[in-house]
Amino acid sequence: MPLLYLFLLFFFQLSGEVVKTYLNLPVPGAIIGMLMLLTYLALTPANENLKTTCQTLISHLPLFFIPAGVGILAYLAEVKAYGLSIGVALIAGTFIGFVFSLLVLKKVLRSS
């Protein structure tokens, strides 16, 4: 995996964090960085090296779930105490996101 393209991905994430900090936005910097990366990808021709770098990172994606699992084990008492609330929030949030995505898709398909 070419180091330059890994640096490019980190650059966009860091840039998003910088934009978030300086503009005091309520959106996570990683999201801003992804939008910047999306803009970059839309304006430049397809790059196989960047695609290869991303596919390599995706193949190691399960490793990113290890810290979440450790966090759940570290806060097991809180999870037991608030597990129902957390579950309801997760299900409701997923449902709201799903419905919102459907409404946006419907509007986009109508406008095209």
C-alpha cells in the first residue's frame, strides 16, 4: 500500500479536524474530512493506488472494533445499568436514520 495515499487519507481527516476546530462546528472533524475527500475524488480522475490503499484498510477493518469491545468490557457495570436505554436509543436512532435516508433518496430520485 503506497504510503503517499495513506498520507492523503490522514491529511483529509486532519484537515477536517482543523476546519471543525477553527470554525467551531458541531459536526465531527472526521465527517468534514470525509466530505473533503469526497469532493477531491469527484474532482480528480480515478486512482488505482488510492483504491488499493482503501481496500487494504478495509480488509483490516475488524481490528477497529477491538477498542469498542474493550470499552464495553471496561464499562460493563454502566452497560448493565443503562443497557435498555442504550438499546432503545440505538434502535430508535437507526430507525430515524433509515427513514431519513429513504426520504432523501425519494426526493433525489424525483428531482433527477
